[in-house]
Amino acid sequence: MLFEKPSSAFDAVTQRQTAHLIADVQAEAGFAALVIKRELGYAATEADDIAVLRTSQIEEMEPAKDFAFASAN
């Protein structure tokens, strides 16, 4: 399931609740989720893998635990 900026307009508490809801439904229904966001903080805590796109091309892709957040711009 694709989520494009699912919580960008929300405050921090609602963003976290939205992230948990997506994760809960994903686990319960057993589907994959592709979440498109600009905030890497979300990716650091919620993602299995991170891909950085520039001009619609994947520039960098790694498991979230190995991702070098300082190198992303």
C-alpha cells in the first residue's frame, strides 16, 4: 500500500499516532507499505529500508539501521 506524506500536516503527536496505525494495520493485514516522506526522522524509527530519490531516480538505498543520515540532503 502506498502512503504519500500521510501525516505531514499533523502535529508531532498525531504524526506518531498515524505511524503506529500504519504499522499496526500493516502487521495485522500482512501487506507491505511504501511511505513517501521528506522527514528522515520517521524513516529512522519506522522503516525497514530507506531510499533517497533525486530527480525521480534512486540515489541511495540501504537498510534503515545502516543508513547514514548525515549524508542525506
